[in-house]
Amino acid sequence: MAVNLAANAVGNLNDRKMLIIGAGEAGQLVAKAARDRGVTRIVVASRTQERASSLTEMLGGIPISINDMEEELNSCNIVVTCAESPHYILDITHVKAAMRDRADLPLVIIDIAVPRNVDPMVTQVKNVFLHNIDELSQISEQNHRQRQSEVSEAEKIISSELDKFTAWWKDHKVRPLVTAIMSKAEEIRRSHLERTVKTLPPLSDEELYNLDMMTKAIVLKILKDPIENLKSNGHRNHDYTR
């Protein structure tokens, strides 16, 4: 959700640079989601250089010490903070210093740490946009409610498709018999039609066509009820089919 929020804020992530502060479980999840969304420039900052290196070896990116993150702030588009810390890691002083060298390049900061890593005062700096874990929770709740509202629609679709499948299955089980009946009836119809035509005066193509269509309609009309009953009952009553 944090990566999606970043994408909504800055657009296409392919040419964006992301700084992830924290290389724990949350940092790993953010890095993987960012990579899957197309972020190619990922910098991971951690108090433990080994942890940052381990994460970047696994998912790609550049490991740095958390003490060097101020330099990265100057050029990154997105910062996601998820470090374990009892106090703010980013405050308004850090952000002001970074924004002095960025011209009009916006900086999106997403703080998903508990307790928070970023001083809310940073929003006072021009072109800095801060989102925190509370906003993500609200978005998650909204998404959950939206999904719940779609449940009844999904159930209707399932019910409709189940009815279609059941009808197809019933038809499938008796299809060979229906085909045999129709073939036998067509054979009888065509045989009698040909014999009858031979006893009549010469007929035009239109008259032959109309006679052919009439006899087909008679056969279909006669077989309609038996076939419908066969489809309705034959799948559960083998004696009926036989």
C-alpha cells in the first residue's frame, strides 16, 4: 500500500529513486514491492550496514549507513521510513537542507513506522508530502469496505455461472442420445421427402426450399417436448434415458 501510495503521488515509478530507511521485515517488504512495481533505483539505509547489504544483495539496490542518508535525500523522489527508533529519524532540519538543493523536485515521504520516524513538522516545507501509517490504515479500511460491498455482486455472478454450468452438465450427459434421436428423425424426414418429391410435378427451387423447411419444422415440433424432458430428467434417472 505504501508503494501504491507513492505511485499515486509521483506517477510512473520506473525512473524514480526510492530511499528506504530501515532494513527489517517491513523494509524488505517495501523493497520487494517497489522492485515489483518497476523501481530500479533503490537505496536502503540502516544502522546496521550488514543488514542493508543483505537486503540489497537479495533484491538489488544500494546499501548505505543511516548516517549517510542526508546526501541521498537530495536526489530521491520517495522516502519510505520503517525503522525501529524511539525518536524521529527525519526532522524538519534534515528535510529543509535536502530541499534547498532540489529546486522544484517534490519529495514524497511515507512513514509506516510505529512509533513514527518522521516529524510531522516536515509538511511545512514546500513540495514535501508526508503520509503516515494512520492514512494507510484508513485506506486499508476503505478498501476492505469496498470489497465487502462487492461480495453480493460476486455471489450473483457465481450463482448465474453455476446455473449455466448445471444446465450444460445436464445437456452434456444426454447429448449423445439427443444427437441420435435427431439424426434418426432427420434420416426418416429426408427419406420421405425425397420419395414424395418424386411423385409431384416439377417444383421450383423456392417450392423445394419451402417444403424442406416445413418438414424440418414438423420434426422439430414433434421432438421438442421429448428432448426437453430428456434434458430435464435424463441426467438423474438412467431408466428414463434408457
